[in-house]
Amino acid sequence: MTSTVDLGDVYVCVFPFTSGQGAKARPVLVLMDLGPDCLVCRITSVPHRGFLDLPVTHWQEAGLEKPSTIRLSRLVTVEKPLLRVRIGRLAREDLDRVKTLWNEKFRLE
């Protein structure tokens, strides 16, 4: 079991489908450590589509097998035991872009 995770870590996780029916092992980006849980978002090989999607510029450094997109629109809180294996970490440039987009789009007023 993973006891602590850091912003920018990339793991393979059993990520639940939004329908609630089933799950799939896929790469995820850790956004926040919440004690026994963590907030993650999906990483997909489907190209950039929406305003909350960011292409991973340094995808190989992040441990990804192919060019990928971070989907900040696909957030989920998962128990840390669902994080199977740490495959990499986002490059500083990619992580800075995630932080900037998060801070621009997720402000509550």
C-alpha cells in the first residue's frame, strides 16, 4: 500500500467508470493527498478535447507509453490501495501547466 503520494506522481490505478459500473486500470495523476485517500485525475491517450484537458509534453518522463492528455474534468477520490504502481512523475513544465489551469478554472466564488 502507498502511504503518501505527491502532487505530480503518475500511477496506474483502478479508475472507476463514471457510470459506476466497473473500472479499468489506467494511468492517473495525483493532485492531492487526503490521508487514506487521494484526489486523482485520469490520463488518456485520446488527444486534447476540452478546456480542462492538457497534453503531456514530456510523456515519456512521466512513465507513459504514448502521447497522453491529462483530463482535469475526470476527477475522483480513490483509496490509496487502488494505486497499483508508481510509473513516473510529471516534468516540472507539465506540472506547472496543470497548476495554472487548476487555479484558473477551479475557483469558487
